[in-house]
Amino acid sequence: MRRAESKILSRKELASRIAQRKQRGDKIVFANGCFDTLHVGHVRYLEGARAEGDVLVVAVNSDSSVATLKGAGRPILLESARARLVAALKAVDYVVVFSEANVEPLLELLRPNVHAKGTDYTTESVPERGIAQRLGTRIAIVGDSKEHSTRQFLHDVRKAPHV
């Protein structure tokens, strides 16, 4: 079994590996997220994404982009820890950290067969829908219903009585 750290790649190395996998005929699936405090909803999302193809690439938001998206006090975990946790999941083949406002540059670079998004999206509401259509990338909505969120988890932890 590969060590999780070996799954975390630079864009250049990731692009090379994906090109090799495509030459072999593998179907590439791309997923992304903040993954700040990994929870069961994340695991189900990534397992659902993996079921859409042969290779799962996961883009993890950088610390700066999580702070911009989620606000004060976030991220809880540093990007290196979040990337390592995601990489440790069996369903995940490769991880890359990104700091752009969205994953369009990564979709353009990797040109995956499938762009997987969680059930808080519809195929019409996916922000990268336009570029996915242009690239011929199918959008798949995967995972369980949005019953789990880091925001709710943090709210519950803060309200829990201290023992």
C-alpha cells in the first residue's frame, strides 16, 4: 500500500501521472473541497466520486482559500494536514493543493473524464459547469445527502458541555 504522502503531488507531477493513466485507458475523476475537519460526509463524497471511474484526483483548498471561503477562524487544520488526511483515504489516488478561487485551471490542466461534486450542488449549479461542458467532462453529483457539514460539526462541538 502506498504511503499517503506519496499521493500528494505538485501540479506538474500530477499532470504527468494523469497523462500516463489516460494513455492506459483509465477514466479520470476529479473532486475538490476544503476538507476542514474530515467527516463521514467527505468520505462518502469521495467514495462516490471514485465509483465514477478508475482514478480519483482530489484538489484540496489551500489555507488562504479556505479562509476566504469560510471566514474567520478557518481553516481548523493546515492544508498539509488536510491534504494528508484526504490522501490517506483508500478511494483517493492523488491529491493536489490549490489556492485559486475555483478549480477551473486544474480542470483545464488535467481534463478529467468526470468532475464530481457533492449533493449540495445540482448539475446546473456547479460553478465549473461551463468549462466542464467545453472540455467534454461529465459532471456527477455524488455522496450522501448534505446531512454532514464542517460548519455544523464545529457548532456542535462548541455547544457541547465540557466534561
